[in-house]
Amino acid sequence: PVLDTEDAWMSVEGPVSIVELALEQKHIHYPLVEHQFVLCTILYVIMRFSLKSVKPLSLFDSKGKNAFFKDLTSIQLLPSGDMDSNVLSIRQQFLVKVVNAAVQALCSSQKSREVSEEELFTFEKGKNWPALAADLAQYLQISEDIVKRHYVCELYSYGLDHLGEE
């Protein structure tokens, strides 16, 4: 980008401006950042719901694991569309655990106090955990329909039929 500066600023002495420093930085490889974001989201979900026996790195194949330890500006081989069926199965089990924990948290928050209809969908300060699980499913190459169907089944099993119908 072209930085237009006024003549008065041309004679200023001192350290390099933050804009010039930012422009000198290498460009990041966005898919690698997105890959890191998926791991961070998974770790946050595990922490939030205290999910036991979940090994976050088991949700990734060898290429995916290696990509975590590389510089964000490097072009890395990321997992392709062909995934091992064992990894896909582990990912699906993880997403099912997330939905189970989210519905259980919703149920316990609903029992502990009266909750309005609007709060039922976003039951933790703007976090819609089942929707987050469906978004994660896209990144993890799992069908969103599986996650959504399991969510509806869980709502019915906990007696939240009106939410399951929606």
C-alpha cells in the first residue's frame, strides 16, 4: 500500500512508525492460522465443559499435528480432504460429547432458575455451544447434520421438546 504523508512529517526524527513496521512484516498463511484457531476452540470447549479423556491432538492427523509447530508465515501442508476413518470417528465422538455437555449445561441452568426463551438458545453470555459444535464440524470434516440431529435428540431426551421442534 502507498502511504501518503504530509511534508511536515517527513523531517521528523525518531523510531520507525508502527505502520511501517507492520508493512515490513511477512504475510501470514491464513489457513495455518485457521488451523490454530480450530485447536484453540477445541481446547476451550474441553476446558469449559471439563471433558474427560479427550486428547486434543488425537483429533488431527500427522500433517495437522506437524502444522501446529511451524511458523505462521510458512506455507505448510495442511490436512487434505482424505482423512483416516479412525480420526473422523474420534472427531465425531468429540462433537457428540460437546453437544451432550452443552445440553446438560442448558438443562442444569434451566432447572436452577427460570430462564427466558431467548436465554435458552444462548445460555452462556452469547455462546451457543451447539452452533459452535456445528461450525467445528465443518472444519473437522464431519457432517453438520450428524451434530444437529444429535442435538435435537438430546433436547428431546432431556424433555426440552419445544426447543427440539425448533
